[in-house]
Amino acid sequence: MSELKVNSIKGVSASTAAITVNSSDGTCSANITNIPGRNRIINGACTISQRGGSATAVGGSDTYAVDRTYAYENTNGAITVEQSTESPDNFVNSLKATVTTADTSLASGQYVYIAQAIEGNNVADIAWGTSAAKRVALSFYVKSSVTGTFSGSMKTDSNTNYPFTYTIANTNWNRYTINVPPVTTGTMATNTSAGVRIYWSLGIGSDYQGTAGSWTTSGGTKIGASGEAALIGTDSATFHITGIQFEAATDGIATDFEHRSYADELRRCQRYCWMVENDTTVESSAFGIGYCKSTTTARWFPLFPVEMRAAPTLTPTGVFRVHDGSAVNTITVGSSGSVTSTNNQSRHSTNVVFSEGTYGQGSAFVQGRGCQIYGNGTDAAKLVFSAEL
């Protein structure tokens, strides 16, 4: 029988041998770290943008230019966020933030940041807050028009925070890795609530600054660290981020970014947001078939493509039509009629109610008759179901 004797076989990681051979007894051990499913971040490559990725002003609510990663702003300045095609090698998209109004003097309670919340179910094995807590590597690519020391943070609860810093030395794309030690204090959700929330600061006041490189267990939420360069202080400044990865790593070393298929990433995103819209290039592009609950209302019962994290909230926009074979009801959200989803909701399906509006023909619906819900072929109509953390 032939024997193959080697010291090691290189794997997909440039720094780690896939197989190590024990020189004394010839036994082999695997050192493969690039295991599928290791990245707990969803849409880290910023490829999915269900809500639309054009430049959107950020304010006092979570703003999603790409799915799962959001921006929030509470300063005297202003920023926009958008999905960008500017990206490092082997990536297609990034999330871009642009300062449209600078704030050079942040008050202690002001802040602006980019963030993603990871569901507790997806980080339960990291076990932060217990004696079995694991070390983690957070890695990401950033390109910024402003250089200097930038900061961020991650938190498990209102008082358990790990502020960190990273130095942007040039205006090119660079990958940064944050080696995060395990924390045995505090609590981390291991259910459908947010287990870990990660922040990238674009400018924060003193109330939200902590000491970089160590866990803090008092003083409330920390979004970043003291001594940071605040992007919001420079008018027209830009900040791109992509390739975000959060993984258990006993040595604190990040592995290559885990690229997933578009279809896989979309289904992961749809647990938190499902959007359905009409095709404005197709006349009477349909949402679905429902029935007339009364002479002035119709109902539609869509099944979600995946189980959502929680029963979602609905945000409708645009122009809808409901046709029962004789009467056509045109509903313009915010103007004529309403579109709501307030009962018979679950993580699997919901009940969308289309109420009154402007009749295009006929005088009223026939109660109990089936109907078609569709767009008018020219105006946008969109339903966004959100179960975000």
C-alpha cells in the first residue's frame, strides 16, 4: 500500500493549513476555518436592496438603503445613504453615506451611525454573558474620503458594550478586523430579539463614547469610542462599507468573506422585510386575488415567502386598484382610501384591507365576490412588510 507523507496541505485561507500532519505518529487533523454559515451578518455584501437603493435622507428612524444594515441620524447636520456600485475587488455593491450638511460641533447627546442588529437565534452559540462565551472577529471593508481614527461598538444589552477603533490611513478600500474578546457578564438574547447590535459611528457626542478595546457594563449604550474622527463634521464627505462579517474565531483572526448566492441572501433578508410591488411596465400588474368583504372594502391574504421574525407591520405607498368584475376602486395611499393590515396577522401570512377610494366604474363592490388587486400600470404601488429588529 502506498503512503503520502506531507507536513501540511494549504486550504482556502492563505494563513492556515487545511490539514496538519503529526510528525510523530502520522495522524492528520483538519484546520479548515472557512466553513459555510460562519458569517452571522445578513447581506454583508450589500447586494439586496428591496426598498430601493437610491439616495435617501436619514433622520430619526432606521433608514435602509440596503437590507438589514441601516442608518440613523440625530445631529444638526444631515446625511443620505444609498446602495452604491463602488466596491472593492470581488464585490459588486456597498452602502454609501454622504454628508449633505455638516455638523462640526456635536452636542453630548447627538449621534449618527450605520448599524446592523443580529437576531439572538443566530448568535446563541457565541454565548456572550455566560462562562462559555467565545471570542469573535468582526471584519469589514471601508472606503472613506475622511481619514483618521474611526470608531464603532457592539452591544448585547443596554449596558454591555464593546467600543472599538480602526485607523483609516488613506482614501482607498481597506479591510479592517476587530478582535473581540469573550464577555461573561451582562445578557445576550438567544431568541427572536436582537442578540448583538453592531455600530459604525459617523459622529457621536460624549454621552455615547466609551473606552476602546474593552467591555463596559455600565453607563448605557456606547456607539463608539472617544477621540474619533467624525465624518458628519465634513461637508460632502463620503463613507462606503461592505464585506461585513461577524464570526466566532478562537484566534481572533477573520476568515475570507463568505459570499452567498443572491437567492440565498434574499431569503435571509425576507425574514425581516418582504416587499411586493407592481411592475409599472405591465398594465394591470397584479398583487393577488382577494374578496370583497363589503361594498367598500376588499381583503387580500398573502403568504410570506419565508417565516418572518415576527408578525410584521405594513407600509403601503402608491396607487392600487381593486376590480371585482364590475366596480373598479382606485386607492391612492395618503389621498383616497387606505391600505392597512391590522388583524389576522402572523409570521406566516397577513390580511391586507383595501378600503374605499375613487370608483372608476360601477357604484360599489358586490359583497362576497372575488376581486383582483393590481397596479394601474403607470404609477408605482408598493407594500413593505417589516419585522426588523
